[in-house]
Amino acid sequence: MAKYSKEAGKKVKKAMHEMHEGKLKSGKSNKKVTNPKQAVAIGLSEAREEGAKVPKKSSSKSSSKKSSSKSKSGKSKPGPKKGSHKK
């Protein structure tokens, strides 16, 4: 079973073609798109708006930034070095 529909593939192909021609613009800022990944995202977004079969957006950015609070298991602050005691 395919993840993406043919319509979604066509939209992505069109977005990539426009990007290579320098005609693809991003949303609100209306800047030229130069990154192929961004072109794919725009194509999928357009296909999603038209109701084509496209998986839901993944929240990979929020899940990849997990707080990595490393526990200090058994570690304590190092004390003064031996032999460096001044008299």
C-alpha cells in the first residue's frame, strides 16, 4: 500500500521543477526556495490542501529536541588535587 497518492507525487514533481527554474516561492515571506527538502515540503503541503492521500505532518522537530537531562549517577564534584596544598 502506497504512502503517497499519485496526485501528491505530481505536486512534489511540479514544486521541484519550479524550484530548479527559480520560480518557487515560500509562503508568507515570498522568498525564493533553494532547498530541495523545502520544495518537497511545499509540494506535499499543496497536495494535502487538495485532499490527496498524504500522511499527517510529523512532529519530528518537537520530539527530536527532547531534554537530555543526564543524571549524575555516582559522580560528585572533584575536590582539591592531592599534592597541590600550599603551606
